[in-house]
Amino acid sequence: MDGEPGGRRGERRGRASLARIVRFFLSGTSAAAVQLALFYLFTDLLGVWYLAATTLAFVLGFFVGFVLQKYWTFNITHTALVGRELALYAGAGVINLGVNAGAMYLLVDRLHVWHMAAQVIVSGALAALSFLLYRSVIFIPTSTEP
């Protein structure tokens, strides 16, 4: 039967979920690449002071990430709630920064985990939590969206 867990509908839902996770990863990676490329452009090619360049590159990369997550990863096309979504997305970013720093301190200074391994662990955990937050709180489809 089609509606059963092993049925076609379940398989399609599983493929759609995996595709969304891949788009989430690619969107985040793309935003980080844009930020790094812009930082290079501003500092090495345009001679902008590195602190101004990193701030500008961060802000632009942030907006790239927001647009990719909203419109591509989660396929949210309505614009009525974009201000709310942007504020929540920014808030999540600030909270992630604090959690990242706290978790890194705990893992590296208290538990003596190698800093690179700690960052991989923390980044992976924050990415998973961010995906769930984005999907369930920030980028909520309207009744006309998938």
C-alpha cells in the first residue's frame, strides 16, 4: 500500500528529506565560500583593511546563506514573513556563535579534546540543530508551498 512506511510515498519523502539535507549543506558551504572569496577580494585585490573586509564579507555571506536556505533549501517562496525569518535566522546565528564558543571551551580546555576535532564535533552538532530549527521554526511553508 502506498501510505505504508515502506511504500512509494515513504520512499519519495525519504529522498526529498535527503535532498533537502544535501541542499542545506551546499547552501552553507556556498555561503562560507562566498564569504571567504569576498574577504580575499576586499583585502588582497582592493586593499580594504582586514577588519572592515571581514565584517563586510561576513554580512554579505550571511545574506547569501539566508537567501539560499530560504528559497532553495526549504523552498519558501512567500515574502510576507521575510522580516521575521531574517530576524530569527540572525538570532540563530548569534546563538550558534555563543554555543560554539562555549562548547569549544568545554571540549578543548576542560575535556582536552584536540581543537580541530572539537570544532568538527561542535560544527556538526550545530549544523544538525540549525537544520531542525530552520525547518520547524524559521522557514515554515504556507499552505500553498510543499
